[in-house]
Amino acid sequence: MPALPRPAVVALLAAAFATAHTQAPLFYSNQNQYLLHGLAAGGYGHLSADWLSTTADPTPLFSAGVALAYRVAGLWPLQAAYFALLMGYFVAAWRLAGRVVSLVPLTRLLAWSALFTAAHAAAFRVLSVNLTGVDYPWNLQAGVAGQYLLGPGIQPSAFGVLLLASVAAFAADRPLLAGALAGLAGLMHATYLLPGALLVAGYLVKLLVERRTRTAVSVGAVSLLCALPAVGYAGVTFAPDDPATFTEAQRILAEVRIPHHAVVARWFDAVAALQLVWILAGLLAVRGTRAFVPLAVAAGASAALTLVVTAFPNPSLALLFPWRLSALLVPIATTALAARAAARLPAARRTSWVSTAALAAMAAAGVWVMAARVGYAMNTAEEPLLTFVRNHAGPDDVVLIPTRVPAVGSGRGSISASFTPPPRPRPGSNLIPVDLQRFRLATGVPIYIDFKSVPYADDEVLEWYRRVRRAEAWYDLADWNTAGVRDELKRAGITLVVAPRDKPLSAPFLEPAYADDAYHLYRVK
């Protein structure tokens, strides 16, 4: 077998990939939920007093890592860790691609690297948004229903990279490592328990067909052993206390909070159908490798479970996300099809030069995207307010920010807004409004509630929804001097109230504390 490229070459290509992919500044999108428990435990600001930080943590291992990183070195290790995950994703894909076609000589490796990086590069995503208004290249790396492995930054879902590494390990005939990695993905984020189980089932089928029964038993045992702590924790922490409460909480999560992820009729559209075609093409591209049978078994099981959920709608079944496996299958298809395409290119010096130049250009464009803040836009109008609260709020303050239930179920399909300029989201979108969603982490000050960040234990989901509706009702009042409002605010522990500049509040118990061109801030007397 030809010698593999030197580790230094692959590491350099992986770093170029990570740079071209880019990452968002901290406190972007889902980070505002998944960093909260860890930063609160690590002593960041006054977040330990925030109600949400006291709810059951769905990703305790991730939060423990965040807390440790913050205590030891502050916030910068979080972004360094994501850069490392991006590099790991590239290396896992390279390992798998090398089983589809030989990536030796170096010319072919460079060609594959350029094609694979192009499918993930921020530059092309920005270009697509500017030309069409839609981030179409994102669909080459993300699954259906707006679910993905990488995303804009460090969060528990990024550890889905372990699933890609698992497939690469099995393709290299290292089944025990493959089973362990599949289990560890679920340990980091419980949403990967089902995809990991489907993959392991595929591994067992392949091993049993090969009459490697003892190995199959070992793989199943190792995978279960790695995932068992997550299963036990979820079973104890999120077990239903009352059937009616559990059913209602599941309905709220699936139909109110994340219908764009959980309701098939909301996310399935023409683009999702094309992604399924891409997955099928990718499965054909991996034929002849050890990964084909496991992936085919897992994909078939995922499709069958999706049909069951579609035919028999049930919030609890929908929240298992049987279609989440597509977040792995789409990148695998991109990996394999890029490898097949690279094998067809001439093994000439010109190919190497063009590939190297393309990689350098995409990496440079990635640096520009981050430095110029071309992507990952957040509402800059709220920054003066955030700065004031960060510098002036005390440990006993709790802030009420404008909150309501958005019409996230009114749109169809799944899109990425990482490179969409403000205002976001656009009318009719499935996406959740982004205004003030980073308030907690950007200030270190507790808030009463927001819509973006949500707990998962059934009674806590109901309390979250009650708070959202209570905040919505307060902001719908024309007169905050209505009898009982001040007492309600005090009982809720609210000491500061934010209102949009164009909708100021007026009541004897609200003392103006700050105002700018976008927001008013009041202190509750």
C-alpha cells in the first residue's frame, strides 16, 4: 500500500480547512444556551443566579469542560477547541476518503482537499447569500431539518465529528475504535445516541455477515459501555414525573420551540429532497469500502423511522430526530464524491498548483470573513445597552427583556442565516429572532426568560413556557401602571426592564436608568 502523506502535510491542510470554514464570535446562536451551565459553574459574572442555569443540564460533560476551560484560562480555549474540532473533522474525512480512492500521490490529496474545503468554505457561502439570498453551499455539509455536525462555533452538536471519525475507523477495519467513538458521541450530546446506535447496528450487520461474531459482540459492548452514562443520566434526570405534564412539555418543545427541527411538514422541501439524492449518490460512492454496509443499514433504518414518525405524529417520537443521521450522511457524501472527482483529475503539476492556490485563497477569504465580520451578524444596536448592563448591574439584578413566541412554524424548509446580513430573520422564516438572545452571556447578568434558550425537563419546560407567556403579556400591556404589575415583577425577582426605543414604558414604579438610540432600561422601584 502506498505510503500515507506526512502528518505535517495533513495537519497543514486541516488548518487551512478550519480557517476557510471560519467560526463565529463567542455568544452566537445556540451557544447562548449550551455555554450557560458551564460558564455559570465556572463563576462567569452572576449567571449562577439565573433561573435557566439552575435547571437540569442536558449536556453535563460539555458544561464541565466549559467550566474547567473558563476557570483555567478564560474564554479563548473555547474557540481554540472548536478550531481543533474542525481540524479533526477534516482528518476524519481524509481517512474515509482515502478508503474510497487512493489519495496518493500528493496531487490527488491536494485536489480532494480543495474540493472538500470548497464545499465548506465561508467564502462561497457568503457569495451565495449575496447572489441569491440563500446559503446554498451549507446544504453540502448539513443534514435535513437544519441539523448539522459543525455549525458556526463550539457547542455539543460539534462533537458529532466523533461519528464521522467512527465511520472512518470502521472503514479502516478498526471496529472496536469505531464502536467506542459512536458511543462517545452520544456521551457528549444525547441527541447522537440514536444515530450512534444506528451506526453500531450497521457495524454489527457487517461483522456478522463476515462471521466475526466475537468482534461484533465486543463492538456492541464497547459502544454500550461508552454511551451508558449518557443513557443513565438522561433516564434519571429527564424521566417523566407525570404523564400529562410530560406530554404537554414534549408538545411545547416539538411544536412551539423547535418545529423547524421536529415537524417533518415544516422542514421537508425541495432542497431536503435534493439532499436525499446527494446522500444516495454518496452511498454509491462508498461502495467497495467497509463503510458501505453499515451506512446503508443506518440510512435505511433512519428513513424507516422517519416514515413512522410522519405516519404517526407524536412529539416524543419527533424529538428523537430519526432524520438527524442525515447530518452525518451528507458530509460523508460530500467526502466520497469529492474523492471520486479528485481521482478523475489529471495527476499533473498544474493540478497541484491550482489546488494549492485555491486552498490558500479560501483560507485567506476565511480570515477576511472573520476579521471584517462579513458573517455571523448580530444586532450591533444592542451593544451599548449590553455594555451598560455589564458595567452597572449588580449581583441581585434580574433583567426582563422583550420576549414573545415567534411564528417559527410559519415557514418551510431549513436554512442557515450565519452569513445573512441583518435584519434577521427575514419575514416568513423558520428562524428564531436573534435580538438580545446573547444578553445573559454578553453581560454576565441573569435574565427572567428568553425564547431562544430552553430547559428540557418536563416541569421546567412548562415553567419556561409560563415565563415566556407572562413576559409576552407584560409587553402587550398599554399601561404598566395596571394594578398588580409591579407586584408581579417583584415576585419574579425582576429589578431591571428593557424596552425598545419606539415602545417606551411609563409607570410610577419604573425609574429610567439608561437610554440609547435602540433601547430604554428601567429600574423597578
